[in-house]
Amino acid sequence: MRLQDIAKHGGDEAVGLKVLSEEQLKKLHNVLLEILDDVLAVCHKHNLRFILIGGSAIGALRGGGIIPWDDDIDIAMPRKDFERFCRIIRSEQAQKYSMLHPQDKENFGRVIPKIRLRGTEYRTILEQDLTDCGVFIDIYTIENLPDNAIARTFQGVVATAMGFALSCRRLYRGRKWYGQLTGGVSFKVKCAMGFCLSFASYERWARWTDYWHSRCKNENSKFVSIPADVRHYFGEMQPRERLCTLKEVTLNGRTCWVPEQVDGYLREIYGDYMQIPPVEKQERNCYLACDLGER
């Protein structure tokens, strides 16, 4: 059962999930675009690069804006650019934004960095254990991969194993919560594995995973990947020129970027992404708490 169906059929009693209304979505989109404006300003000022990925890239190409039923903006930055971006936000805009970095001591078991707007709250099922739940933009890191095939494969195997271990560890930690939404053999097996891995905190597993994602420092390597994305290290591996040669697109009137070969990239992942899915297949957005402030 999808989260939106849980929310509609007993979710409020079971896990407290609610479905975003159209009015809430429009307001959330405005907040996301406010964050994006600041990200763009920093990137222009400091000559940093990013691309739209996932649903954000699809929205820009299909309709020139955020997908109407989407609740986030996803971007990806080369690791080197992200590290500079993180330092700049923390030094110049710390009063307005907080940054979640996978190498922070308190990273909440996350390997996907986030920039969060202070004074707001948008708590989803994945945010239920966090104290800082401001509206956010996900910043996936584009990682260099070793040119040597053996070294590349070794790094990928270790990084994938670390990511799976982190997933099990996080699931075990939140087993009482996630158990209300899922179950079965797979859930129990992953919880058991998470218990066996609890000799280290889930924050430490996240740091180890991020280390293996970012281990290669060759800025001219033949291949890159976005290992924290849904297809992980090997599934996201691309020739550098396919992912890092950019072209301009418009997202809600803002000039952003996507890979120059974005059509092939997105079709490989989503198939006919230009076709708007029927209403019953549109993943509506669910939340536990939502406070977008006075804007």
C-alpha cells in the first residue's frame, strides 16, 4: 500500500500521516523556490555547478516547473563543489539555513546532504526521528570513480555494502515506527541484520558510507556516479561527459542546468518520462507535521 493510501485509510490513527492539500503544495513550492533562489545566488557568485535530477529534471523538461504533485527539489553537485557550497552556507547564511553533511558527527544516519530553511517544518516519514525538519532541498553528490576497473569495482562493492548496512542499521533503530508501515520476512531480516550491526551508531555507518562514496579524488576520471541515489553506485555510473556536460533549462522561471544528454539519462531510469502519469499513479505527498511559516 502506498503512503498516500495509508494516510487516507486509517493512517492518521496508525502513524499520523496526512496528505498535502493543493493549497499546502503551492505554498511548499514557493518555499522550495525561495531556497533554490539562494542556492542559485551562491552558485553564481562562487562559480559552483549543479544539475537538476530526478523529478526536478523531469518537471523542468516536461512543463518548465516543479511537478504539481511533487514536494521537493533534487539537485546534484560535484563533490568538490558541494564541499565549498557547504562551507559558504555555514559561514555566510547560517542564520537562515542549516546544512546536513554526511561527515558531521550528528548526521542522523543520512548520506544525502540537505540545505534546510530555518523557521519552517516539513516532517515526512523519513524525517520522523529528526529534530531539524525545515523545508529542504536534497543535494546529491556526484562522485569521481577510479579509472582502473578493478579499483572502481572494489570501491563500488564496498560502497554498496556500506549503504545496505546503513539501511539495515537505520531500519533497526526505527523498527517500532517502520513496523507500522511494512512487515514481512524482508523487514524482519533487515532488522536482524541491523541488530548485528548496532555495534556502531547509525551516524558512524553514514560517515563510513559517505567516505567510500567520495574516496576517489580524480577530478578528470572517465566515470562518475551519484551513489546515494536510488540505483546506487553501479546503477548510477555514467561517463563523465554524459553527466557533467551541462545545458540550460528553466524551472519556474529560474535558469538551471541538466546534463546535455539528459533525455537518454532520464529514459534509462524512467522510460517515457514526458508522458504524464494517470492520477492514480501520481505519488501524492504525505507528511507528519507541516509549518511553512508566514510568507
